Amino acid sequence: MAGGPLEGIRVVDLTSVVVGPQTTQSLADYGADVIKVESPAGDLGRTIGGGGVTAGMSPKFLHLNRNKRSIVLDLKQPAGCAALMRLLERADVLVYNVRPPSMARMKLTYEEVRAVNPRIIYCGMFGFGQDGRYRDKPAYDSIIQGSAGMAALHHRALGEPRYVPMVIVDRTVGLIATQLVLMALIQRGRTGEGQAIEVPMFENMAAFVLTEHLQMKTYQPPRGETGDPRMLDPDARPLPTKDGWICVSANTNEQAFAFFDAIGRAELKTDPRFNSVVARFKHVRDYFHIRSEALKQKTAAEWLEIFDRTDVPAMPYNTLDSLLEDPHLKDVGFFEPIEHPTEGRMWNMRLPNKLSGGMRRDFLPTPKLGQHSLEILREAGYDQAAIDAMIASGATLDGRIAKQR
């Protein structure tokens, strides 16, 4: 048994790439038995970025699919569909991230799955809510960033639209889906009944963006424009010092006044533009400009020493490479060296969160395609003859033997 708060929860994972694997890895990391169902071609995420020793083991895939078991089922074949339904009979959760019409073509609607398992939590993630005109549109992270207003924030701040250079929508929506699955499991514990969950990417990210930036158009009639000026100011960024950059934020009066003292501008504490939170918000452009110009006078290390001493929130600016050497992350053992059975020595990132009631005790390395097909089919009641027939027809495959590049 894996241990952890989700021990005993079985999840059938029909997801791929990022948003779904993010959801199911969160469940797996805390003890759920996640069965990753893949087509014979495998999750597309296996090939994004390349670089693995074994075919289909890209770095991003390694970091999104640990603690899972992989079974190959060709759902275009009756035998593959039948095996999936047998898995669903014993499952607590089904997670998918294809559009609902595709699920209907595979005869995997909520009603069809519920017919074999009324207690199942049926969680779908897709681009758009199913009551709107966009419901059948395909969606990727960048599509949602642009359509939900995220790229426009860069446009307002810096003069051109840009995507956040990571799959922030997939990661965020994946975590939202995890929350909803857990809520549904709690409710099932009270009522005994399963339910269907819809998690649309577009609506979730529109809500995130507008919670920050609806601002004065919250009111009817509007009392002003959209956009939080503190976040859209060109100087709302890591700020240049004499030798690099530094991350500084001074929001409360105590922090702002300590900052003014630190830069040798004590008179600003009584300046009507800056003497209160409301005043600094109204004059944020001037406030941020003063902050930006002042920090150019000393090195980043000098400022960090001053700000630590005066309790002004500040941190070093890390690049991707310097983050790997961050001393705090070393203190907490964030990077854990492991030996992957096929990929060799690699870094695993430990879970940032701790539960005093117990964590998952074992660790399952990210699986090869179909690595656990045989053991999962045996658990589902298939004998060796039936498994051999499925292998021969291509309805499944034995992925225990790695295919080297």
C-alpha cells in the first residue's frame, strides 16, 4: 500500500500532455493508485522536448507522471474498450481531458460509465464550458492565455501581447480539477453517490484574470477602467541594481516607510502622494519610478542585506539555472537525486507540502509506455490466455522492455 491520505483511491487516467497529468500526479503523489491508460502511440507528452535515454521518456513527461502505472489499451478495438470498462467498474475516479464529443464516440459518456459504476467521480477538463458557443473548439494553453485576457496584460504593461512562457493555464486548471475531485470524494463519502465534474479552462482563467483586473468596471455603472495599475506598470518587475536585479515589494505603510529610509528619502514618508496605501495606489507610477531609480545605486547583495535588516520584503532574482542552486531549496531538500530504471540518475522534486498525518511512503518512477499493462489486466481478472490474445491483436502491449533510442 502506498500510504498517504488518498491510499485506497483508484483513479483511471485518460489524460495526456499537461493539464490532465498535472491533476492525476497530484492525486498519485498523495497516495492514489493512478492507472494511466494510453493508446499504443502513447501520451503526446512523452515526446515533447525529447532527450530521454528511452524512447517516449522526455524530461517534462518524467516530472508529470511519477507514482502512476501505465497500461496500453487500444480503444478503437472492442477488447480494449472492454478492458477499460472493467477497470472503471473498480475505480473511484475517471479523469479525462478530451472534448466530450470524443468521449461520446468512445461510448464513455457519464451515463454510460455510471451504468457500470454509480459511485464513480467522472471529471472532464476541456477548453470551454459545454453550454457556450465555443464548446467544441480545441484548446491549448496558449489559446486560453490569449482568449482569456492573459496575453493582453503584457500588452497593457509592455506594449505588445505575450504569453507567459510556461503552461500556466494547464498547471492552474489541473490543480483546480484536483480540488474538485477531492470535494466530490468528500460528498460521496456523505451520500454514497458519484457525480460528473466539468472543469473548463477558458472560464477558470477568465475568472482569475478578471478577479485581479475587473477593477472599476466591477460597478454598475462603471466608476473607471479595468486593470490593476500596480501590476500593469512597466516597473512592476524585477528591478535593476548596480550589478544585476532584485525582487522587492513594499506594500504596507511600515514596509514602504522602511524602504524610503533605506534609500535615503525619509521625506517621502510625509509626501501626500506616498504617505498611505491609498495614496501610493493612486500615484503608483511615481512610486514605482522612484523605487526603480533608487535601486540602481547599490549592488543586489548590498540591498538584500539592508532590506533583510529593515524588514522590507525582498529576494534575489533567480534565473532558471541559479534556481537550481538556491540555498533555501538545498536546506529543505527540494531536489532529490534518484535512479530511474531506464533514464539513469536524475533529479526529482520533492513535494513542497507536508502532512503530519502521513505521506505516501513508496515512490514509483515514471513508467514506460505500457509498463504495467500485464499486472493491471491480471488485477482486473484477465487470465494469461486472454492477455496473450490482446497482445497479439494489438489491443494492449507489454511495455516492460524498454525501446532504446
